[in-house]
Amino acid sequence: MLLELKLKKIYTALGIIGIIISLRLFFLTTVATERYEKLSRRPKYKTVFVEPLRGTIRDRFNEVLVTNKISYSVGIMYEDLLSIPRIRWKTNGKTRTRTFPRKEYTEKLARFLAGQFDVDPTDIVDLIYSQAAIFPSMFFTVYEAVDEQTYYKLRFLEKEWPGLRAKIFPVRHYPEGTTASSVLGYLGKMDFQSGIRKKEELSRLLAYMQDVEELIPSPLPAGFTSQIQVVERIHELQTDLKFVGTLQGKAGVERTFQADLAGRFGEKRFEIDPMGNTIRELPDSKNPVSGRRLFLTLAAQLQKHAEMILMQSDSERQKRFYKSSPDHKFLPRPWVCGGAIVAIEPTSGDILALASYPGFDPADFITHGKSSRRRMWLETPEYVRRLWDGLDNIPKPGSTPKKWTWKRFVHQLVAKGSDVDRIISSFSTLNLCIKADEEENPALSTQDRDLLRDLCAVLISKELAGPEFLGSFGTLSPDRFRSLEQAVITARGEVYRIAEKIFTRTDFPAWREAYFTHFLEQKRKEEKEKKSSQKPYTVYLEEAKEILFRPFFHQNRELFLEAFLTKRAGLQPGLNPFIQEIISKSLESSAVEIEALKQFLAEFNSEQVRAFFRACRSFYERDESLVGRYHFRQKPGKEQTEQDLILHAYPAGGCGFATSSAFQEASPLGSIFKIVTGYEAARQKIERDTGDPNPLVIVDASPPYSMSMKAGTVLGYTLSGTPICRWYKGGRLPRSHPNIGKIDLCGAFEKSSNLYFSLLAKDHLSIPTDLSKCAMKMGFGSPTRVKLDREATGKVPFDLFDNPSNLYSFAIGQHTLLTTPLQTAVMLSAFMNGGNVVVPRIALHLLNLEPQEKEQVLFRTEFAFREALKNMGIFFPLFTSGETGSDEPYVRRLHTEIQARIFLPEPLRRLILEGLYSVVNSNGGTARKTAIRTLHEQKELRDIYGKLAPFMIGKTSTAEKRIKPYLNAKVPAALTKDTWFVAGSFKEAHTFTSPELVVVVYLRYGDFGKECAPLAASMIDKYRSLLKVMK
């Protein structure tokens, strides 16, 4: 009975299985027959993408700015490993054993490569499985920049080692070094995680299109409104995924012309068998098409000259910093002053020079192992952290790099000469700093007392500086302690790397074998819950290693540091391999600061040395809350820690290595804007009557600067003798230079009268915002549309009705007006070329030799053997291989664009240009030869300026702004000056025909705008000499 019951269950189960198989066969042979027939007939092939050569970049005279040079790399192509079976069964007698040939081969290949390049084979295996396996047709680099001998050695071994690839890579090369770096930009690789997300999105969209093709009802993917959008997105993703692991333009023309410079990937198509083995290369393979050659409007030699004189000017301004403004006494000398020079051709808008100082080295963005340099150029928070820890240096272009000392740090936060500065400078030892909060200091405000306590707490922690530390090291000066602390942190970093390598080699493999699978399962589960894309397992492997290693290192770091710096650490159970190797590596270290630290610690015993180590804190360990409350740029209104105080000490806005002052930063313009004010007032006068376009004549009688002014102070007079007082029609008029006298529009330009242009804006415009609208039409307040990324828009104020003081200030280029040097050059160009507001042009043309599109061959009217084929009744090309073999020239010219046209009749144009001509050439002009200090000091520049003055027009500008980088409560904001000079040159002297060049010079922390004029003249002289050479 029991046996029958069991048999009945077995038969029932077999019957159910039979029914399921029958239903499946019915589905496959009827419902899904057409689909699987298509799949079975579909050719089995694989596609390998071939990276093209990136296009070169040249200047207008064909001088090479960016080209490519050969570099050798060795890496992995996972696609080649797919031909090796993943699982294979081996029969040994009566037993069958499952083996994993692909895994075994992968490990063998990793060991081979590790032996060639002295790397960990485990790292290579992880690279293969975590990245190369996801993008099997992509080349993943194991080792970059190998020597030529190694390259050819491994190239010959490729057939013996499937998956091994030795490749020649084109690498960007900059023959002119850092010249025009802000224009050229830099390259960077696509983020790998971004590539994974794009691949997952592509899979979803392809699955949707497959359903559409098979007439299966499916809703449109989220975010799409039509199937056309889906197809376009698929094409975009397929194009993007070709660039995974390749360098792409991230800034400058490398970014804006990425599609042209990158070229088109080649496609090698291979027929493969069901096992993935290559049978043959298919004839429809496509060769890669090199990127197009980009010709810029720049003149490389003029650009180089501009950058050179900017660097010289920066050095000069550094020396004169405390003489150029009385308020500079409160400020530390800037690490870099900065500035820009723009030179454009006024008729075409061609940019001949777009220089900014300081710049960066674009080669550092493509060179392996230059991550610290890249952080410096981009001025990331991590760079500031490393700067504080002494791992990086203060950027000082053209001079020896320096450490961020305690004194420099304090003066970034405390006004020089203030009470806080005086007291903290009196703390000559750490003992005095520790006792800072015990002193009352009644002269200080509450905020300043809190600032003093916070600064001392940042220097040394009271909790960590115990009696043993203070007894041995309390007499150290703050600067000496900071330099030693930075050396300790540098040594700690070296010890950390040494210990981590030992840990990875000895302790971590056992944990990985036992627990990593479970750890990874938990992470994958979290990814599904968060609906995030899968990260490579190596990310979690590194995370697990950090979780295990960090507590271990923190527990033993004093012992390891002592071993590294004093070699006195005794052997410890379980730690002997670490201590012995650390001591061995210590003998190889040759860093100057570490050697000095070793000598310093040599005279102290083990307990004293470890007490010193405990008192030394890195940036991340300075996490205590501050006593005071401050306005921090990076963390307003939130809990503030010692780290925030350190970050705030870095100069506001940074040094600007990767941000061009020529077009990516907007600044107050100052008196150059008077050109716009004068033009708009004269234009409206011409519209009211057709007589003399000069809008106003007054007597400017501004008092001396030493005289304090009140509401009733007389600043000038009308022609009828009516006094013009400081308080005028509800607002405060600005004073001018003393005793200017009687002036019209030309005289106001010549002597830069603030009073004159403020009166124009108030009394001679229909409404105040006419000035704003005119400024917008001339290109201010909006991008110039130059083909460069991250262009600043600037700002044009419109709050001019309620407070006339705003209008008076705006009329002379102050208030909230912000412009870039490039916008300013466009404005003056409009007056020189007759009224066209041009779009600045950075690229002249793109050239290449490119293959014809094959789709067009069949529609040609002329082809080989046309008449013979016609007699046979064939009216299309039959021998298409020969028809598509040649390349054709590709030429794309980028023509001049006009963004607006201003009303500029010749009498009005001449009136304005004559006023600007008198600025340079008249006896009272603000840029006259005798008034410029630089020309008295440098004879060569004096001769150039005197020679070119008859060909030049110009306008000086000194834009004032107040800054308060320090945190003192009682010290007011310091007045600093941005100095400008805009110049235009003509081919003939004393005439305003044949405009030649517009030059804008912008310098931060300058004296007066007139000191910029010799730099503009030097640019014009260089341009003329360059044209002679090129002709």
C-alpha cells in the first residue's frame, strides 16, 4: 500500500513535468516561433571599437599649441578571455571534477603581469572582474607609460597570453607649456560609475525597443514623451559609452569643441562562433577618423608675451603691496595678485590674446601620478586640507614654494597690527598659548577674545598637551611647533602607506576569504533598497579594508611612528613584521623635513616622543567646536569647528589657477564705464536736437582729498555760476580729482571727472534705467557668447530710481556693476568699428581629411565604368569599394557674428574717440606719458609708449572695493583697488580710420589705472612686430 502511494506520487510529478515541457514546446513552436527564428538567423558577431587620434590645436599662424605624442600602456581586454570556457568537467577514472579554466587563466595572467611591473596580482584580478568584465570590449590599463623595450616585449607575447594588450596611445603634448592654458582647457576621464549608470539605462531602453519591435505593448520609459526621444537617447548613450576610459575635454576649447576634436571611433566587426571564438573580420569594418584640426584666433607669441608681462607685473605689485593703498596695512601680502590681458581685433572680433595670471599646467591632468598637482590647480577642499597638514605647498608661481606657517595662517584671519595680532604675536611659547583663555585682556571685545581663544585652540589642544608634553616641549615657539607637527603628519602618512601594504599582504586576505562574500551581499541588498546602480565590488573591498585597518593603525600608530622616526621601538607580539619593515623603510626616507624631525626627537625618551605625537593633530582631527561665532563663506549659520576656521583662512575665491580672470570672473569696472555714460547722454541729445552732440559743460571744482565733505560742500559750478553741492537732488555726488576746471565731454574723458558723468546720468537721460539698457546692449550683464565654457555674465544694476546715489555711483562704473575684461573689449570695439557689438571669436576654422559617407555612393551621377555599366542596363556604381576609398577635405569656417548694433553716427563716434585720444596724448590726460611711474623707471617701455601714443586711444580706471578677510570685530573692511586700462590702436596716427587692436589690461591690488597703460602699449608693439615677421 505504501509502495503504491509512493509510485502514485512519482507518476503524478512526472506527469506535471511532462505537461510543463509540452506547454513550453507548444509556446516555442507556435507563439514564439518567428522571434526565435530571427534570433537563430541573426549573424553572430562582435564589435571592437578603435579609438581615434585626437585633433591638434593651433594658433592663427599655424603654430602648434596642442598635439599628440606616443605613450605605451599595458592592459587587459576582457573580451579575449570570453573564448576560454568558464566551466569545464574533467573525468578522472570514474570521478568527474568541475574546473574553472577562465578563472585559473585570469589568475595566471595576473601573476605574469604582476611580475613584470611589481604590482599586487590581486589588484589586477580585481581590476579584471570589477571593471573590465563590465565593459569587455574596452581596454583597461594595468600600467601606464611603460618604456619602449617593455612594450615590444609584451606585444610579442600577446598571442601566448589572450587578454593581454600592449597598446600605443596618443597622449596630449603641449609644446608651449602653460601658454593659453585657460583657453585650451584640460582633459579628464569619464567617471567609471557614470559609465555603469549609462550602461544600465541603455539596457533598459534597448529592452523597451525590443518589445516595440515585437509588438509587445509597453509603456514609454519615465522621462520620455515619444519613441523618437528614446531612439535619440539610445544613440547618445552608445556614443558616450565608447568614451569610457578615454580622455575627454573638461574645460576650455577642449570641452567646447569636444565633438570635433575627439574624432569618430572605428569599428572592427568580427564573426564569432557560439563559443565566442573569432572566425573572421567582416568587410564592413570602419577605420577610426581622426579628430579635426582646430585653428584658434590666438596669436601664440602675443599670448605668451601677455602672460609674461602679467607675471612681471604680479611680482612688482607684490613688492609695492603696502604702498599701493593705506588700508593694505591690515592685510597679508597676497599669495598671488592676479590679473588679465585681452587683445581682440575690433572689426572681426578675433581674440588675439586671452591671458590670465596665474594659470595652470594642462599636462598635469593627463599625466599619471600628478593628483596632488591637479588638486592644487583646482584648489579643492582636499588641497586646503593637505596645505594645512604640510603635505602640499603654498602656490607661488615663479618662486620657491613655501609651507603654510603659523604666522601666515594667523594673518589670513587677523588684521595686521590689531589688538588680537599684537597679543597673539606676544605668545612666544606654547605655554603662553595654553594659558590664553586664563587672561582677561580687557582691551579686546568679546568676539576678539573668543577669536584669540579659538586660534590658540587650533594651534594646540589643551586636553592633548598634558604636563609631560608641556614640561618637555612647552618652550617651543608656535611656528616651530607647527613646522614639526607638519613633519609628523607627513611621516604619519608614509607610515600609514607602509603599514597598509603589509596589512593587505598579510592579514586582509584571510578576512576576505572568510567574510567578504557576506559583506558584499549586504551591500548589494542596500543598493537594491536604495535603487542605486551597482558599484564595482572593488569599491566595497576598499571600504572593508579601511574599516578593518583604520582602528588597527590608530591603536598602534604611536608605536609605528616611533619605529619610523627613532628606530627605538621594541619588538611586539603580532606586530614584528610591521615594525621591522617600517624601520627598514625609514632608512630609505630622504625627505628634508622628516630628517629634521628625526634629529629633533633623538634627544627625547620614548614617553616624551609619544606625548609629542599625541599633541600633533591633522586637519581631520581638529574637529572641536569653536567658542566664537563667525561668518564663514563655506558654512554660514551652522555649527562651526576648528576645520572651518582653517578653511576660511584660505584666500577668498582662491588664487584662480583654473579660473580665467579674462572671462570667467566679473569685477567692478570703474571709470572705463564713463564711455557708456557719455555715449548714452550724447545719443539722447542728438535725438532731441541735431546740433552739437556734446551734452554738458561745467566747472569741476572738487576740493582736495584731505578736506572732509558735507552735504553743502561745493563740488563745481554750472556755466551760469550756480554751485553744484555734494548733496544733489536726493543723493550724494562723488568728488573728482581736485581743480579740474571747465570741461565738456572730451575734457571729462581726459581728466576722468566723476562729477561730470554723475550729472549726465541724472540730468541728461530720459530715465535712469536708460543707462542700464545701454550697458546691456553693449554686451555688459550677459555672456559675450564666446565659444568657451563657464563664461561669467557680470551684473548691470537696475535699482536706480529710489536712491540717486546709486545712479551717481553707477554712472562712474561703481555701485554693483560687475564686468569681465572680455566684455569691456567688446564694448570699445563697437566704438572703433562703427557700432557693431561683435561676438568674440576664439576659433577660425576646423580642418580634416575625412572619408565619404558610404550611403551617398549609390546616388552618385559620376562613378567608375559608368558608360560600360549603362550599356549593361546598370545605372548605379557597382564597384563601391573603389568609390569609397578616398578621403575628402573637411573645412568649416567660423564666421564673425554681430550680436547688436548701436546708433553711432560719425560726429558722435569722433567726439567719443577724441576724448579717449586726449586721455593718452594731451598734457592733462590721466594716461599722459609724464604721469606714469613705470615709464620713469623703465626706459624701454617709455620709448615704446612715446612711439605708439599718437596711434592710441585709451581710458584709465581705478575701481575701489572693500574686503574684510579677517575676523576682528573692531577693524573696518579694507579698501583695495582693481586697476584697468582699455586701449585701442589705429594703423594711422592722429586719425580714427583703420582700427587695428583693442587691448584691455586688468590688475588686482594695483596703484592707479594709468600704471596699466604701458602694458597695453607693450601688447600693441608686440602685435605690430609679430605682423611684420609673419608677413
